Amino acid sequence: MEIFDRARKIALINSAGSILSWDQETYLPSGSTEYRAEQISYLASHAHELSISSDFFNLLSESESKDDGSDSIRSANLRELRRESDRSVKIPTDLVARESTAQSAGHHAWIAARKSSDFSVFAPHLADLLAFAQKKADLWGFKKEPYDALLEGFERGTSTQTIASLFEILREKLAPLSAQAIENTKQLNPELPPGPYPITAQQSFNALIAAEIGFDFHAGRIDTTTHPFCTSLGPRDIRLTTRYDESDFTSSLFGVMHEAGHGMYEQGLPESDFGLPSGSAVSLGIHESQSRLWENQVGRSPDFWEKFYPIAQEHFSQLKGYPIEKFLQFIHRAEFSPIRVEADEATYDLHIILRFQIERLLLNKEISVADVPSIWNELFEKSFGFIPKDDAHGCLQDIHWSMGGIGYFPTYTLGNINAAQLFKAATSVPEIAKATAAADYSSLLTWLRKNIHEHGGTLDPPVLIEKATGHPPSTEDYLAHLSGRYF
Amino acid sequence: MEIFDRARKIALINSAGSILSWDQETYLPSGSTEYRAEQISYLASHAHELSISSDFFNLLSESESKDDGSDSIRSANLRELRRESDRSVKIPTDLVARESTAQSAGHHAWIAARKSSDFSVFAPHLADLLAFAQKKADLWGFKKEPYDALLEGFERGTSTQTIASLFEILREKLAPLSAQAIENTKQLNPELPPGPYPITAQQSFNALIAAEIGFDFHAGRIDTTTHPFCTSLGPRDIRLTTRYDESDFTSSLFGVMHEAGHGMYEQGLPESDFGLPSGSAVSLGIHESQSRLWENQVGRSPDFWEKFYPIAQEHFSQLKGYPIEKFLQFIHRAEFSPIRVEADEATYDLHIILRFQIERLLLNKEISVADVPSIWNELFEKSFGFIPKDDAHGCLQDIHWSMGGIGYFPTYTLGNINAAQLFKAATSVPEIAKATAAADYSSLLTWLRKNIHEHGGTLDPPVLIEKATGHPPSTEDYLAHLSGRYF
């Protein structure tokens, strides 16, 4: 068996595990969570065992020694498999199994804790999951701080220090920008006509828009969950989820556009390379650039609504006679919300910067898990000027920590930055600018397919961005976009 | 690792595969069937490999040698694991993988073939699947004919000859009984008030009835598929499916009661023994006795409708003012239908006997796959007096062959026979008779739990029936039930 066949087999097992996880979030009966955790954990360890077996490393070395560099994709695949497996082999199989079990338990504890806004229900699980993260960072090794080792798994080729510096600049610019945007919103006091916006109408409008921007429903679907996500269950099986707010249809709509952005990236990866680096998403920061591009650069643009507002009016009777200008003011409103996923473009990154700080403090053991609620509220008040009413609206709001996703949040802001830079570059092509202005997105998607999706994981994220846009990642286009949006 | 832990691990992998199959039937995007087949096939071979490994047999022998017979459940588990694994080991892993792939392909071809009523689309797949069945029968070995070897996998401890003799008697009695029942129906000409019976109302009524008879929705759910089924995805995760006919709500209702009967059996198996013979259903004939008991003995009884007809009237406005007597005549109507799953109690077994004959002819190579449509129509006409209008209503109507389920159909009629015998025995307990007459089924379910479910697979089906009812399996109660129903 060749190393690439082996990698495909491991991907097949992992994708089977993803099906079980997807079902856990969507349709699993309440009494079956424990056994499901065992099933998921078994598949995770089984795949991990294969990926760290001596057999795997022998196959890899053999292919490496035969590689003459004449096929750059093949060489990139070998290089990335080597990078991944040198990381994987450092983590013992039993640690993977125990972490997977802890994640399932943590996830269910988090649901209960958030429901009752009781951090103490989640705290021991977070402590467990943090210990796993620290243990893994130690095993992987790092130059400066444990965060580096975790970050590398989500966004290769960057450092905690680089992120921290970048976030420092961004926070400085965002502080006045967000304050001014909020002030402007207060003056306009924009509103959406009152609901209910029936869920069935939301579903049909969301599906129409997702298909319109290019999500392929023959290779994917949309279901309902508490926390929206996108997951790949196979090369042509990409599943999005959303949740519905009957008082505001834009909540599920932008959620679907966001997840469809992730989904179209997955659908655009080279199908025949599924399971190989060249058929896989390169990083979370690039993944998030796709979701934020479709959600914000496209979905919140006046051009988009010029075409689709009349269709929204057909779906939701409340909008009939309601002027598009007022609707745009509503979707462009800025306010300090305690909830990240409800945050607007002007304030979103402040949430990310806050979490990045807390995660870093935890990993550097400058604070303990028990301190999280108070530190959260303290830092939150500094940025937002108020304290969330409870932990459900504070440190318990997000799913990520409950699933062991520590070292992950900065990629959201990297995504915003990359999205703006990519959209700017794509629309500097006159035909794309013209089509996009008319809310026809096929040429934009084609550009993204060619410049991002089709490369899979063969290029490092900064290289990919520079190749696509002509210059290295920078906050310039993003800040210009925000200024344009709000002023 | 102990042999029982190993058996549980294999069950865990198989149940993960069942999740993938369930999803394939319910929610899989149309473009992803090929990769899903690979995923399912991998898990099937992986489980099979473990179950035929020398390691498995060593563990089994070790436990057998230590067994002193002091724990009868333990001894039964060892005996049944031995029986199963001696069968499994005869089938090479690559045959299992190739058969699983052929089943997926066959399943999709069958869907297309049935849609266009074109047997030629399915024929090469059926030939493949038949060859797999023949190959397996040869590998397992048999005394008289290949059918014996296949039957043993579905209904241990019986023989093709026993079934054939039983079916001969049944057919003789059913011929006049069904003809007379149909004649009576013609005179009454019963009807259901015209639809539409909205799907959402059907769903809520079905869920109410399923819960009322004892299906636990914390450990299960109901979804929609073309061909209804029940599958176990874990000890507390039992999934039913149904399909809806807007012109007749009883179609999905009786379907749900049928599948819930299967489901309550699975939910009643000893939970802590999941994956062991003592925590598994013993045979398809016993499984079907549970589904047919709830569908027919309970669901079509006048006592049941005495209580639930008023509730049906609340769900379906058409029924308001429609007399219960006429409704009962409708659900007790008898007619020769080309479709098995729509057949009534008077004619159902004639369908099964027909299929049993054809499967036996195929396996004994007395006919070829190409002959199936003509033989089907010929035998059908003999029993039913007419020829189905096309193959979609004839030999293509059922899913089973497309999934390799050959040697399986007789268990449906065994289920009918067992259901009548069990219901008769349970209701000979005065308190159960009284509760059941008042449509309170908790004591009936308790009796079934104690006498059938809790035994899992520790007793051979005929022994289980004799223990529960006081006499060996016989057609007596079933024929008495049918006479009572129709005359």
C-alpha cells in the first residue's frame, strides 16, 4: 500500500467519525450520548493509531526517498504528511482517546452549564480540557510559549507573538472605529419590522440564497443545531447547520451564508485528492476568510440586497413597503453585544482579542480556570464598557472550549483580514467587479476556486494569500472595508 | 482483553456502520453515495476482520475452557459467539467488503430500476448479489440445499424443508380464507373519507401512538424514507422510519406501529449486554413477531380504536362524523394488492410464500435472474388471479434483494405466526386481557419484555416461544386470529 492510499484510509475513518459527530449535534436521541461518545472515541483512536504506526512512517519514508521533486503536488503532499505525522506521533493513542471522551463529556457539561448559566458545572471539564491542551503543547514542543504549539495546528506558519502584535494594532484602530459606528447607529436607531418571520420561510429563503451564491445541494445540506457549524463528511458531502430566530430572519440567513462560505471552500477542494493535503483546507484562517467573505463582503453589501431584497419581501410579508435603506441600516448597525456570534463587523474582533488574551493567560498559567468568569468580565468591561448579565452571555457562550478548541479563536480575526484582502483583489478584476455589482457571484466563486480552493493545503497560508492578492497578509484592506462600511 | 469486551468492540464498530447506513437512507446528499459506500464497506470489513482474527478465536477458546457452566447467561453467550464466529470465519474479509460494495451499488440500481420499472437496470446487480449468496451458502455448507445455510443466519434452528411444509399448509388454508374475506369486502365496499391527511398531522398522531404503546423517544426517533425500517445505532438509539400517503393516514400509522414494535424489542434488550448475544435480538422471526403484534394484534383491534379513534378525529377533520364502524371496515378490508407492504392480513402471507418459492428456485439454479419477472408474474397470477401492471409493482417492489437480503422473507410469515401465539398467551392472563381491552398496553409490554425481550439471544426461537406460551410454534392461533378478524 502506498502512503497516499494509507492517508486516504485514515481520512475515510475520520470522516466516518465526523458523520457520528454531525448526527450527535443534529438528531441523536437524548438518552444515547454516552454510547455515542464511545463510538466517536473509538474511531478517533483507530485513525490515530494508523497515523502513528511504524507502517505509516515506513511508507512515508519510502515515498520521500523516491521523490525526485518532478511533481510539485506530490512533493507538497509528502512534505505536509511529514509535518502532520511528526506532530501526530508525539501524541500517544490513549491520550487521544481520553481527550475525545473528555471532549464529549465537556460538550454535554457545557450545554448544561450554559443553560443554567452555571460556570461551576463546566469548570472541571474546562480544567481537564486545558490540561490536555497543555500536555499536547508540551509534547509538540514550542519556542516561546505553549500557545505557539497549539496555534501551529490551526494556522501553520505563524506565531503567538505575530498574532499578539497584529491584534494590538487592530485593537487600537477598532476602539475609535467601533465607538463611532455605535454612536452613528444610536442616532439612526435602525429596526427590522417585527416578527414572526416563520421558520419555513426562512428555510426556503436561506436555501435559495445558498444555492444562488454557489453552494451545491447535491453535495451538501442544511440542518438545525444550537451552535451552527459546517462539517465535511466526504468529498461530496458537506453539511451546514443553522439556528432560527423568529424575530430576525437575518440571523439565520447570515449564519447560512457564513457556513456556506466554509462549505463552498470544502466543495471546491480537489475531489480526487480527498484525504490528502492537496485535497484538504489549508488552515482555519483561510477557511474563515471564505465564510466571512460570503457573509460580510457579499451578504452585507448594498449590491447584494439591491437584487435580493425584493425576493426577501416575497418571503416575509413584514418587509413589503419597508424601505431597503432602512433595512440596510439595520444590517449595518453597530452595537456592543455580549455575544460574539451576534456581534457586528465593527465589534467582532474585540471579542476574538478578548478570548485570545484569556486563552494565553490560561496556558501560561497566569490565571486558573476558576478565574475565567471574573477575568472575562474585567477584560470585557474594558473593551465594551459593560459586564455581561451572566456567564451564559459571557465566558460560557461559545462551544469551542467545550470541544477542546483552544488556540483556535485568533483564526476568526485572521479570516476577517484575509476575506477583505481577497475580495479586494478579486474585484480589482473588472469583469468580476461588474458581475459582483450586479449580485452575480459565479465569477467571484470561480476566482476563489482558482486562487484558493484548488490549492488545497499545498501552500502555507501567507504564501497562498500573497500569490492570490499580490501582497502579503495585511490589515489594510480590512480596515478600509470597515471604514467604508461605517462612514 | 476478554472475549466479551472484544465482542462489544465489534458491535461498536458495526453500530457506527449502521449510523452511516441510516444517514444514507435519510439525509445523504445525492452526490455522495459512492464515497458513503466506501465508508460503510470499510467499517464492515474492519469489524469482520476483528471477528475472524486468531486473537478473537484465542480469547473465545480461553473463555470456553474456563467456563464451568455456573452462569447460564455467560454460557449462552459463549455458545452463541462460537456459533456466530464459526460461521463468520468461513467468509473471507475481501468477500465481505466486495459484497458490501455490491449491496450499495445494488441498492442504488434498485432505486433507479423501480423508478423506471425497468428490471434490466437491476438484473446484473441481482445476479451479483445472488452469486454472493450462493458463494456464502457454499462456504457455510448445508445439509439439503443452499437456502438452509442462508436461513440459518436469519432464523437459527429451522430448515427450508420445515418452512416449505409449513407454508404449504398455510397456503391451503389461506386460499379460501382470503378469497372469502375479499368477497366480504366487496360487498361492504369500505372507504376512508378523502384526504388530504396533512403530513404534519400524521406525524403528530403517529408520535402520540408510538409513545402510547411504549416506544421511548429518549432512546429513539422517527424519520422519513422511501422504504420504512427500524435500526439499532446503540443501546439507547433506536431509529424508525416511515413514509406518508396524504390520502390515507393509516398507511404511515400502521407502518410506525410496525417499526415501533421492532424498536420496543430493541429498547427492551438488556442494555448492559449490548453487543453480546444476550443483549441482541435472537432472530428475524422473533423480531417480526414484535412488529406484527403491535401493528395487527393491537393496532387493527376494535379495542384500540375504541380509545384512539376520537383522538384520530381531533387530528384529521375528515373523520369527524365518520362512524367508527365504517372506519373499522376500512382497516379490515381485504383485497388482492400487488404490493406486499400494502397487503392486508388475509393476503400478506401469500406474498411471502411467492418470494420464498422464487428465492429457492434461484438458489437451486432452477431459474436464472433473467427469468424472475416472468416467473414472478406467473406465480403471482396463480395466487392472486391477476398480473401486476409492471415490475415496479412486481418483482422490483421490495428493497431486500437489493441489499443482499436473500433467505430472509420467510421470517415475515414466521413473525405473523409467532405474534398471534404470543398475543394469545399474554392475553390469557386476566389482568393483561382487561388492560388490553381498555387499550392500556403497559402490562402487555411488560409481559413481552419479561418473556421475549429480556432473554436477548440466549434461547433458540422455538424454545423461546414454547417457554413464553406453553407450546411449540404452531399456526393454530394465527389461523384463529385471521378467522376472528374476517368472519
